[in-house]
Amino acid sequence: MKGASCLSVMALMVPFSAHAQETAAATAPESDNASNDQAIIVTGSRIERRSVDTLEPTIVVGSDLVESRGFTNLGDALSTIPAFGPSANNPVGGQSGSFGSGQTFIDFFGLGSQRTLTLVNSRRFVSSNTTSIFGPVAAGSQVDLNTIPTLAVDRIETVAVGGAPIYGSDAIAGTVNILLKQKFDGVKFSGQTGISDQGDAATYRLGVMAGTQFGGGRGNIVGAFEWNRAEGLTYSDRKRTAAGLYYASPSSSDFPYAQELISDRRIPILSEYGAPTSADIIPGFGYDFYDAAGNTLVFNKNGELMPLDFGERHGVVNSSGGNGFSLVPVSNLLSPTERYLGYVHADYELTDTIKLVADFNYAHSKGTELRSQPVYNTWLFGDAGDPSGNLIIPLSNPFLSDSARATIASQLPAGQDFFYLGRANTDLISGQGSTTVELYRITGGLQGDLYVGDRNFRWEVIGNFGRSKTRGSSRELVQQNFENALAGCPTGAADSPIATVSATCAPFNPFGNQNGPEVANYITTIAHPTALNKEWVVTADVTGDLFNIWGGPVSFALGYEHRNEKAAFDPGAFFYGIPDPTDPTADRGQYGRSIPIDPVNGSYNTDEVFGELQIPLVSPDMDVPFLYSAELHGAGRYVDHSLAGGDFTWTAGGKISFLPDIGIRGNFTRSIRSPAVTELFNPTSSIFTTADDPCDARFIDAGPNPANRAANCAAAGLPANFTSDIVDFTTRGSLSGNTGLENETADSWTLGVIFTPTFLRNLALSVDWVNIDLKNAIVSLDAEQTLEACYDATSFPSAACAQIDRDANGQVSFIRTGYVNAASYKYAGLIADLTWTASTPYLGADSAIQLKASYQYIDKLEQRVGSGDLSTYRGSIGYSKHQATWSAAYMNGPFGAFAQVQYIGKAKVDPDASSDTYQYPTRDAVAFVSGSLSYDINDQYTFRLNVDNILNTKAPYPAPAGGGLVTYWDGIMGRYWKVGVTAKF
């Protein structure tokens, strides 16, 4: 086409690499523009083509956006693209303690972060996701974007749907290709610091990038190093989160909604300093201790009794106001992080046709959870005497004040010399769980040109090895030492066999907040779970033109890839628990209060062959009436998975233009996602469970299709009046991974229009409809879901039925729960991208502007597990039907200005809820405006001022109640300032 390239017009203000693959030629100079007609390799294809000719919807985030917004994390940059939902995990909000604090994983189209394939320089990157059911996100090979240095980024290409035949498993929703600089001459220093309007949440970044040629121009090397540090916040640090907004049961039966919005949420049945009762129960049920005015008494921080103000009651647990326990002080808002990141690329021309290439990535990052909920002792979590139940306190406890003892003793039943105490143990565990990631990745090999006659074929053989070790650290309560300290450190009491911070017993005062650090140090240990991921990939491919036909050369790519994924998780001694020395197969005991966690260890490998073909049917120079150009494109990959078996993934589509200015593109794609190591190899753990058996006479007429359920139960040989024991009595079962899992499969299609008018130079508009139908999705089912997935299936017996054992009487004798292929997801929506760049001499002799816009309309986003109820996410918080981003940039000589608006449409707490469920069910649309100013002091130094949320727009009320902490983060944080300087030599 003669119109401007969709991607190249974006590049006028972007340091824009001319190639996406490591097979690429030299990067264009930062001041140059990529040629409109230059053939390049773009994400989603291994065949060289102009960037406008992508078959799938493609949106590019350039390094200019990263600089203009002052982003220090690439997840923040991708969040400006409407098609990316809220990050599956990031430093905002409550964290996973020692299992993933501060990590950032992205989610394309809201289909799950495990279904977005993230590449670096067009190659796979080792995952840092924890290989455990307790990991921060769903099981998968997600890439932590905290491990990528922003200073080295050239651009990020995002491709919807079609990456699976080109790159393999995981690209069901799409592919994100982070392209780092491969050419750079000179040295560049960068420094930036930021602070919020409220003087907190400071950020710091220092970086250096250097590059040069050597060996008479045959060799090239570029390297970057970056240090980032970000301070954290708690819920108490922002008015909206400190307000304690929460949906709770109504205070009055006359209230018209099932969920009432309350402020200053309190839990009066819990106490930070101790809530005494005369019976094993919670406060408010007639077994409290009272003052002369009839007020329930609890302990204050000094260990004296004080009246409990229940506030306005909203059900048994929650209240609005009063002086009950508040979760605000123990809730994490933003995790502090610190990162050391490195990147090196080198290449050397061994001959005129063979090049040696290598990349090296290094990351050391740490994220910390500032606050987390404490360890509780309350009747809600067990009977008195159980580890998490109420404490049993004798009246003789030496820490009990004389006045408190007298009050309690006077109200105890005759002959009772003890009382019960519920407590939120905030003085023992303060949070501070952290996750440290140590990662390195090496790729290297040969690339070259092979000339056969007058044809040139590009080939490469590349090896890729990555290793990521994630080590958690968290302070955990050791139950045996807790009991010793509570008992006053009796002589001869045995300490727990696991080492604690201090081996010296210190008596624990359960009244108020009067314990010194020596108590917490004796009662707690530092737990260190560790996850290790390793990835080996070897790729060999060749590309070129096979022959010419009437429309031009027929291009192809052909290759082979071998991949090995290995992952292990070691929970550490504390989380592993206490083994039975007489029976290694018996259930383990607990050092603390969490269930024992099993190690995970597994690996799989794939052998994959792939091919790609581009056939030009009509070219512009053929002068075909009413037809400007047309081409067909096809790609296929066969994946032989060592456990999940073989699957073929493919793309077929094409493009057609009736006019030079307008093109139509579309494709059909079959994508797959292979099971992850956690899903395959999570060890089998014994459980005892109850469940509503669908074949029980009490439930046979329920379900989405009662007739179908009854027919399936009859086919299983169960009578219509069957009574199932599992409904009322626990039945043995197991929770485990499943080596019999199959690949997830998705059938998708896209159809779009590209508009690059010749009459308006450097304008590019693309509008595409995307439809994704994911079946056979892997989910973890509990016992009841497993039974429903079997007996409510439209095809009986389904795969879930093999997880259920029944005895001769039809009773469930054993049920295997865990991962199965039993869910479906559907997405349908429209995505659009607009870029226009123009010189503006009327605004300055050397001036230019660039306008960009991205938009997403969600028509469908839904999930169904087995044959259960359909869950709708379209229009929910984080997945508004309408989302858009607009930006404008202006350059005039040394001066530059940038502004960006992020629009988030109206959303609901729960689209499936009835109109009388929630008070304030809807969040209003909101727009956040950010921008920057830059000035080139001279040819070497540039100064930049960035402001996020310039207008200090607040999050729509009452977020984050009902969700939205990540979605509306700019409005929660408030206005944020950054200043930076770069120096080039």
C-alpha cells in the first residue's frame, strides 16, 4: 500500500527499532522515522513485512510513552492500553505475603494472566510465578514485568489472538513482545525521582545505557543497568481507603438492598487487645462481662477493661463505627519494591553472511508487604483450646490487673475460675512478608543469510536458557512456643523443634499491647518458601521467498523448536509441617496454624515444528479493476507435549484492499495453552470433605438442566430416591495436580479495517472485532464442583466423572479434587487504534504534533465452570464496556509537551446481581489526565517534569468498596510528581 504504515507513523516521536526479531537489521537512529515501505519483522509473524500489513490487531507502546509518563514498571505502561484488564498481581493492594509480594503480571482481555504470552526480543522469557497453589496468580508461565529494565525498552508490541502458531503455547488471548534496544552508540545516564502530593510514596530511578561498535564495525554491543526503589503505603495513608467503606448486611430489615454500604467498618466481635467472655463464644451473645451501665467490656491497650462500643450493627460480624477491630491499620495499600536490573546485547559478524548473537538479562527484585492481617484467636475459627480458637485464661494469670480480675470473677458462673479470650494478635505478627526474585537469562546462537541463486534465505539457530529463583520471607507464629509463652514459660516446657527468632522463652501478656519484642521473637519464626523455574529453548528456523507468482513473491518460514520447562517449589521447614516419624505417608502436623504445604517438583518438554506462508494474490502494479491488493496468510504449529499429548495450532486469514486507502483483514486461529507444572504435579494431599451430591434426591431437581442431571444419575445406576452420605458426613478425598490434563484450546477470529489515507499523510486507523471462544480450560474444582461437572455435563460421562469413586451402594467412597479441564471462557469486543503525526510550522518553525487514541468495547466476557452458572464480567469493575486512552504530544525544537487521558467507563460491582442487591451498585465513568514537559538544555542534557493525575481526580465513589483498587489506582493515589534528567555522551 502507498499509505503510511500503521506502526511507522507511530514512530515519528518514538525511538523506533526497525525490526522486532533478533534477526533484524540495525535500529533506526532515534531522530529518524521508519520508512513507510520498509519490510520488517513484526510480532505475530516470522516473515518480513511492512508493519501495516499485520494480520492481527497490533498496538505499539513506544519508549516515548515510558519516558513521557516516567514509568518505572512496564506493567504501568501496558495498563494504558484498554484491552489489558487489571493486573493479575502488582504492588497495589493486599499481597501474597512471602508468595509474590510486589510482582507484576499482565492480563490481556481479562482471560487470565496465564493466557497471555510475554516475549522479550521475540523469545520466551523464564517465568517468576511461584509453582504452588498458594502462588500470587493462577498456575502458569507468567513473566514478572518487574524484571525488565525500562531504560532499555525500544518498544512493546501487543498482538491480539494470533501468536500461538508463531510462538507456541499460552498465546490464547494474545502476545506481548517487549523489544529491548539492540543498537546504541554512546552513553546515556538517566535519573528520576517522584513524590505524591501528600509527600509520600517516593520513587527513585537511576540508570545507565552504553553501546558501541567494535572489530571494524563487525561487532556491536549495548548494555543497560537500572536501579529502582519505590516506597510503600498502607490503607491509613489515603482518605478513601482509611474510610473503611464496605458492603455489609443492612442494619434494618426495612432497608431496600441486600448489601448496605457502610463506612468505618469495624468487627466488634474481635479485639486487638482482648475480648473476654464467660463461655466459648464471641461478644454480644449474652456471655460478656459488663460494667455498671451494662456495657460489654473488652481490654484496652494498657490491659484494663473498657466499654466496647458496638457501633451500628450490620449482621453478626460487621459494624459501622464504634471501637471494634478495624482492618484499615493492617491492610497493605502499596508494597515497597527495590530492583536491580541489567541487560546486554551483543552481535558479531563472523563472515559476511553469518552473525553471532547473544542476549543477557539479569534481575534482582524485592517486594515487601507492609501490613497484613494478624493471627487470630476467636471462636469463629475453632473451639477454645484449638490453635485458632478462644484462649482459655485462668483468673490467676499474673498479667491480669487486680481490677479486671475482680470484675471478671464477680460475673463468672459459680465454681469457674477461668474465662475465654478472643484476640487479634497484632502485636505478634506485623506483616512485612517479602518476595525476592533472582533471575538471569541467556540467549545466543547464529544467524545468517543463505543465497540460492538470486534468492536470499534468512536462517537462525538460537539457544535460550533462563533461571528464576523466588525466595519468600515472612514472620510466622509457632504454636508450641505460643502456648509456652501464654502459660508463663513453665519449667520443663519443650520448645517447638523449629527454630524461632529467639530461643529464650518470654511470658506472653494477652491483655492489651504490652509485650516487648522478646515475646514476639520467641513466638515467631522466619519462614522461607522458595520457588525455582528453569527454561531451556532451542529454535532453528529459516525464512525467505520461495518463488514469484502474479502478485509477487510467495514468502515462507519454517522451523523447529524444543522447549523444556522445569519448576520446583520448596515450602521450607515451617510451611512443610511436622512429619510423622513412624509413618511417612501420614498427614503432617503443623508448626503454626496453616495447613502443611507440599513441595512441588515437575518438568515437561515439547517438540514443535512450525511453518508460515504468505501468498500475494493481487499487487497494486497489476492494475486489477476495483481491487488494489490481496493476500492470503497461513501459519501452523504442531506441539508434541510430553504429558498433554499432541495438538495442532493454526492461523488462516488474509487481507484485501479495494482502494489504496482502506484495507480489510481477518483471520481464524486455533490456540492452545499447555498445563503448567503446578497443575500437573501438585502433590496429592488427603482431605475430608462434604458436598451436595447432585444425585441425592434433595438435589436431583436442581442444576442448570434438572432433566439432564436426572438422566446422567440414572445412567450411573443411581435410583431417583437416592440418599447420599457425603451430604451430611465427611468423605475421604484428595487434592492434587493432574498429569492427565489436556491442552486448553481456543477458537478465535478477528475481522478489521485499516485506514491509511493518502490524502492525510501519517494518519493510521485500525478497527478490529475480536472473538475468543476458550474451551477445555483448566480449573481447580472442589468436591461439589467436581460432582456437578460430572452429572450436569451434556455429554456423559465427562472427564470429571473419572475423579469420583462410588461403592456398591452408590455412595461416594473417594473423590479426587484438583485441576481438570472443565471451564469455558468467551470474549468478544472491538478494539481500535488511531495515530496521526503532522508537522505544524504554524505552531513553531520546527514543531510537530502526534495524536493517538486506543479504544475497547467489550461485548462479551464470561466464564462457566463445568455446567454451572454463567459468570458475566462484561461491565464489571475493571472490565467496563467502554475504555479509551487519548494522548497528544507536541515538539518544538528543544521543547516538548505531552498529555494523556485514560477513560474508564461506567461499571457495576456485579453485573449478574439483581437490582436490589447492592446500595451503590454502579461506579461512574472517570477520566484521569496525566502529562509531562521536557526541555533539551543542550545536545546532551534533557530535563523532564511528569505529573500523574494532574487534576487530582478522585476514584468514583465508593471505590474501592466492592473492588477497583487497581482499576482506579490513580484516583486513590492522587496527584503524583516526577522530575528527571537524562545525559547523553
